[in-house]
Amino acid sequence: MDAEKVTQTSDQTKSNDKQTEIPETLPLKDETEINPSPCVDESKSAEAETVEQLTTDDGVIKTTDGDGAKTDDIKADDGEEVKVEDSSPLPPDLDKVSEEIDQFISESSNLKGADDESKPPDVPVFVEQFAVLVEAKIEEYDGGDVPVKWSQLAQEEATSFLDIVDRISKLCTSLYQFSSEYKYAYSISRVDGVLQRAMSYIEEEYKSILYDYRIDTDSDITNSDTSSAKPNKEAANSSSSDTNQDAEQDSASEPKPSEENKFPGYSEEIVATLNKISKTLIAGGYETECCQVYFIARRKALEESLHKLGFEKYSIDDVQKMNWDPLEREVTAWIATFRHCTNVLFSSERKLADAVFEDQPSISETIFSNLSRGMMIQLLNFAEAVSMTKRAAEKLFKFLDIYETLRDFIPLVDKIFPVSYADELKAEATLSRGRLGESMVSIFSELENSIQGDSNKTPVPGGAVHPLTRYIMNYLKCVGEYRDTLEQVFREHQMIERADSATGSDFDCQNPQAAQNNHHTSTNKLSPFETHMIKVMDLLDSNLEGKSRLYKDTSLSSIFMMNNGRYILQRIKGSPEINSLMGDQWYRKRSSDLRQYHKNYQRETWGKLLQCLNHEGLNVNGKVNKPILKERFKSFNALFDEIHKTQSSWVISDEQLKSELRVSISNMVIPAYRSFLGRFSQTFTPGRQTAKYVKYQPEEIETDIDELFDGNATPWGRKKL
């Protein structure tokens, strides 16, 4: 066909308003037919009349009537046109066209191995028909103001649509192998355009499904994670020894994902749908878009999960500027979040990625790596920032909680995270743990310095337990809860300090249990932590002895030392960890010191009183020296009144110690007074003289002794009849 005939045919086509314009550049299918270029009126539905025009060299115009049958308009000799029905009607529906497309794809695939010089087949007319029908189907879902949501489609309908999109994707691939052929250019462009529109629709639906997740951080998960810390600052600062303030135990087991909630935020049916859509997107050449949509959606879900668990993202500068009270709450939230992520969230996230990209393990690996790595670096940065804050005694326990969390996390890294960055995470966690360890050793050293430097010159009223004693012993009781961890911290610190020493460390940081066993087999060696604990106790004893000298009354000094010594022993005894650490020898030594203070008190207070009941010097030439006897009774009454008045205001908070003291005083005083009274009371003239000098009966003395150490003065000097 020459150019003039093509031009003539084109002009003829334009003159008919029911016919579609054919580009002048459209290639010929063969010597008698030009490749069709139908145009679908967007205002019509998929079932609307489709008109196709085909020109031939002999002036025949092929058209398609409303029923889908081809007819030829033939020019007769007399000029009249006669319509003759074509013997090959168009396929009646999408299913029939789809079968032909599948056959074409299969045949095209077989041509790949054929001789390169073989002539490519012409583009079948059903390729254009398929494009028109698929475009109509897309228009049905995505053509209105409100697109049809994927959730509104029946499962069969959704599957059918994905099959259609997959088919047109394969068709596009088949056509691309003939991209060098000019006559394929239009069909490639046409099919590719329909494919892009289909992909755009399912990409939006894919995004919508991904963002329709449910954050599953139920209260049982939150409670079990946030209650993980053992002691706390309030327990360490407690000023009451009468109440047993047991530290919170880390008894809550780590939450495990339930079988019913295998994937984070999605049902298994939704995950299956995501898997089908992702396959379709990737097969259609939209792998980058698919991965980007998935990554952004899941990153948002992870960030919301962290927020719901109470963890907020802070920069290192933000953490440095925070006061300890709010930062302490953030640390608690961090621990819960970190444990939930490593024990539950990342495992579920890995399963989700593997399920959605079931046939693309490399994609699943890459996406999970990027998601988890970003979250973990954020969490580890917070731990590092906390370790860099100003050191203070009240921070020790939260530092220990973070340290234990990181320590327990490091062995799990290879099981949770891809090899590509597992070593990086372990290095970051180890670095943060090391900084926390150094901070804790420093905190302990500062605690020792604070005890040694406490030079408060105000004595505690009544010789009661000193606030410093209460604070240190409650602090050490909480420390005992972390004994194994602190043993590890101090051993590692010692190993670092002795790294360049020729003798090396006595303790194996890599094998703490062996070091502990070695300690038990050699009583001459103390672990670094034991050394520090004993030093703290010795410093406290020295400080208390200094404070006891602030009392002018030596008896009150003994009461003060008894109160504090008894309190220390009770707290040590109440903490199995500290008790076993300090050892029986230390405990026996402190118990012996306590008995000595008791003896000192009795000698200074009641020894002087008993001197008044001494028989020596009362008998002169076989007769009682009445003036001396009167003086003895007067001295006894005055001294006992003074003791009762003074020591009733003294305080002994430990009921057992108070009872022991009262019993020992009664056993010391009452028999001596009863004997003295029985022997010499008859010397006085009955009546006023006896009442004047014999002020107390033994039972009254015993009653008054039982009023000692209650912390409040009672009426004294009562005259007995």
C-alpha cells in the first residue's frame, strides 16, 4: 500500500463521526489491514457499543456492530454498499478473551527460543479487546468519586481481579520482547497504560489495608513489662524500719504472642490478602513501590506501639536536660518497651514480613532488617544517653535495670536479627552496658564518700536510729536484690583496671560462676563487690561512733549505738543476699559489739543506782547508821526519779531490744532493792518517817522500769503511801 492510499483511508475515517481516528503513524498489520486503534468513550460502561474500524487496500471498511460481530461494507459495481457479516465474531466476554490472551502469552514464550530471523506474529485483535475490557473493569472499581475498597469485594471477586491484573502484567512482558518491532509499539503502550492504572489502584488498596492495623499492646503485656524493676528509689530512701517494704520482684513472665494473634495487628485472612497483592505488585514491576508502602506503614505501626507502651523518642541532649524523676519514669517505660520488642514485637514483625513476602525471602529480610534496625538503634541510643547523665546514688537501681536488660538481650541478638547487622547491635549494646557499669562503680564510690563525709553535728533526739543508718541499710537491702549483677559489674570493672597489669585479675569476667566458686573455696579472697560492701559497713560504723560522741550522757550514747547496731543487724538478717555476702563472722562481731554497748549502758546508768543500795558503811558497832541510811534512800530516790524522767523520753524502736533491756534492768535492780528494803526499812519509825525515805515499793520500781524508752516523759516523783 502506498502513502496516497493510507492518506485516503485516513480521510475517509475522519469523515465518519462513529469511527475512531487512526494515527497516521500506525503500522500496517499486513498488506490488507491496518492495526486497529479503537477509542472507548469514558462516559460509556464496559458493555457499551465498541466500534472498530479497519481499512483495506480494496476500500473495504471492517466495523463491529453492537452485537460484537464484524461486517464488511463492500462497494458494488453500481455504487451501492452491501453489508456482509464476517465469519469470525469478537469473543463475547472477558473470560473468552482471557483464554486467548493466555494462549498468546504461551505462544510468545515459546518464540523466545526460536530463530531470531523468524518473523514476529502480528498483534492479534483480542489484545486490544482485552485492554478495553480490563480498563472497563478498573473503571468499575476506581472510576467514581469514591473508589471501591478492597474490603468491599467478595473474596472470589478480589481473586479474579488480581488474576486479571496478573494476566495483563504477563501480556505486557510478552509484548515487550517484540519492542523493537514498530508494529508492536502501539499495543505495548496501550497495555502498559492499562497495567499502570491497575497497579495504581491496587497499590492504594494495598496501602489502605496495611494502615488498617490494630496495635496489640494489651494491659497484661504492659503490666508485666513495666513492673520489672526490683527495688526503687522510694524503698532505698525509706525511713521506716518497722514495715517490711519488700522490693518488687521480677516475677512476671515475659509475654508470648498468642496463637490467635500470630501476626501484629492483622488477621490471617488479611495477611493472605496482602501476600496476594504484594505478589501482583512485584510481578508487575512495582517492587519498589510495594516495598516502600509496606515499610512506611509498618514503621508507623511500630512507632505507635512504642508510644502506647509509654516510650517517647528523645535525643541525647533531651535526656541530659531532664530531671531524674521524669527520666526515671522514662527508663521504666524504656525497659518495658525494650523487652516487649525483643521478646514479642520483632518476632511477630518477622513472621508478618515472611508471610506477606512469602515467595521473596530477600525482600522480607531487607524490609525487616531496615524496620528492626531503626527501632533498635533508637532504643539503644536512649540507654546510652541515660548512662551519660550525672551520677547519683538514687540512679543506681535504674542503671542496674537497664544493664540487666542489655545483658540479657545480647545473647538473643543472633536469634532475632539478620546477620547483616547483628554484630552492630551487639557492639552498641555492649558499649552502653559498659558505660552503665562504670557509672555504677562510680556511684558506689560516691556512696562511700558521702558516708565518710557526713559530718552532721546534730544528735538524733532520744538516741533513736539515725536517718543515715536507715538510708544506707535500706539502700543496701535494695542493692542485695542485684547482688549477682553487681558482682558481675565489679568483676568486669576490676578486669578493665587490671588489663595492663602483669599479674592479671583474680576474677574471670567471662566466667562469673567460676569466680564465685573460687571465692567460696578461698576465705582469704574477697570479690570486688564484697570488698566495697564491707567498706561501706565499716564507714557507717565509724560515722555512727562519731555521732554517738555528740551525746553528753554516755548512757544515751550507748542507747544510740544499740539502736543503730540492732537496726543494722535486723536489716542484714532480713536480706539473705547481704547476709550471705557479709558472712557469719561479720555478723557475730557486730552482735558482740551490741552486747558490749548493752553492758556499758547498764554500768553507766544502773550501776550508779545500785551503789546507793550498797550495805557497806551502814553498820557501825553492830548498829545501823541511820543518817547514812537516810542519805542512801534519798540518793536512790533522787537518782531513780532522774533516770525515769530522762530515759522515759529516750527511744528504742525495736520492740525486742526494748523488752530485753527492761527485763535486764529489772533483774539487776529489783532483787537488790527488795533485799535492801527488807533489811533496812524497819530502821525507820513507822508512819511519816518511813514514807519520807521509802518512796518506792519493788513493784512500783518494776512498773516505772516498764515505762522507759517509750519516747515520752511520764509523771514522776509520785509519792507512795
